[in-house]
Amino acid sequence: MNETRYIALLRGINVGGNNIIRMSDLKASFEELGFSDVATYIQSGNVLFNTLEKDKQLLIEKIEQHLSERFAYQSKIVLLSQEQLQHVVDSAPMGFGDHPEEYRYNVLFLKESLTADEALQSIRTREGVDRAWAGDGVLYFSVLISRATQSYLSKIVGQPIYQSLTIRNWNTSTKLLSK
């Protein structure tokens, strides 16, 4: 049986001085779970690992419970296989990410209980500032940098839907494929 490469995207760590977790401790916690080839990428909680386990829901529950106990916070993750992340990157809207000097590009990764269509209904965009596209388990979101202060993306933090997603910029999303 072959191992699968997964990417765990943790929500709410090392942001605004809350839930501070050193990447070396995070890596060690995934190794404690028996995962192999564990690596972290930047401080925002991106963990790559290999496992023989194929049941994603079981993995999510196992990881969230372990992290919650080990680091004393309510852990929530979005879990993707490397193949799924490749699909997210390959399926981005035409031109997405092409003009980083003009736009900020983000991917809103959704917990599996939330569909992209449901998420789109809950997320507002401002004409001429924000654009959002539904993908497979994600929303692609761009913000015009010159009008970023008018963007509705920052307001998502106060909405209930925010508990069911985690945001990564486009650069991080694509870099995770090469880790």
C-alpha cells in the first residue's frame, strides 16, 4: 500500500499573538501521530506529511483532537491530499495570480461540510474591488490592491462561515505543491 501526501491547513494559529505554536513543536506533534516525512511551511500552520491512512475524515478527527489536547486550543484544520491541492491550483480561474502587482490573490479552503456554492452565498464582494469564484472545495478571491481597504474579505472574520474555512494567499497555495 502506498503512502499519500497530505497538507493540513491549520486555522487560527500564530495570528495576532493567539495560539502561538512553534513549527518545531507542530512538526513533532505530527510525528507523534505516526506520520512520516513531516514538514512545515511558514508560520501560519501548513503541515505536509505522508501516511498510509486513506480515510480523510478519520485523519481530520485524529489530528484535530491531538492538536487540541497538545496545544490547549480548539483545533480546526482543512485537509487536502497533494493531488487535491494540485487540482485546486490547476483549476484556478483564467488569469488568477497573473497580476500580483495589481491584485492580492487568496484561496479560501473550505471544510468539507461547506460547499463552494454555499460559501459564495455567505461572502460579499464589493464591485470593482473584490472578485470571487467557486472551485472544488475552495473559493478563489482577488482584491484590487489600490482599493484593498474597501474589500469585504477582511469582514469575513466576523461571520459564522469563517469557522468553516481557512485562507492562504496564492503564493503559499502554489508553493505547498513543491514541498
